[in-house]
Amino acid sequence: MSEFVEYLKEVFERFGPVQPKRMFGGHGLFHDGLMFGLVADDTLYLKADDATATHFQDRGLPRFEYQKAGRKVKMSYYLAPEDIFDDPEVAETWARRAFEAALRADRKPAGKRKRRTRPT
């Protein structure tokens, strides 16, 4: 695990315990079993949804995206603002927003979730 990922446990200490898990060449950040953050190339992205995306967009923070089969895929995670690394209260606020977005996504009925299934 990278030093940056370990450091994030300290950054979010006021928010509560954070469990990093390796996934897809990066790490997911989990709290109470829900993924609220994503680390790719030692860059932190936080979960967003319709209720919270404007907080990121107003600051000009981009969405996490990657290339798959020659096309760009955008995920519901945005670049975390830099000031979370300097202020524990700010880090807690942004972590709480991200976690609440994860909670709302988790509560969607299974039929409403955007999940792709493989053709059989």
C-alpha cells in the first residue's frame, strides 16, 4: 500500500475509520462497508451524485475517467479538493458528502441501479 493511501487514514481521522482496499490497480476507500473514495495513481477522488456533484463542479474539479474499449468512461467520483489535506474539518465535510452519496447509491432499488450484466 502506498504512503499516500496510508496518509489518507490520517486525513479522514475526524470523519472516522477508513479502510483502504486494493482494486483495479488502485485503492477504494471504505467507511462502514461503503466505498466513498477512489485512489488512482496516488490521486484522490471522492464519490458524488446529483445532490453533491455541484460542490465539485463549482470548483472546477474533474470527474475520474478512464479509457475502455477505445471510449472514455466517466465514473461518479471527482478529484478531491486540495484543502482537505490542510484542514481536518474540511476533510471531514468532504468525506461526509462522499459517504452520503455512497449511502444514497446503496439505497437505490436493484432495478434502478445502473449495472451491466454480461450477455449469456
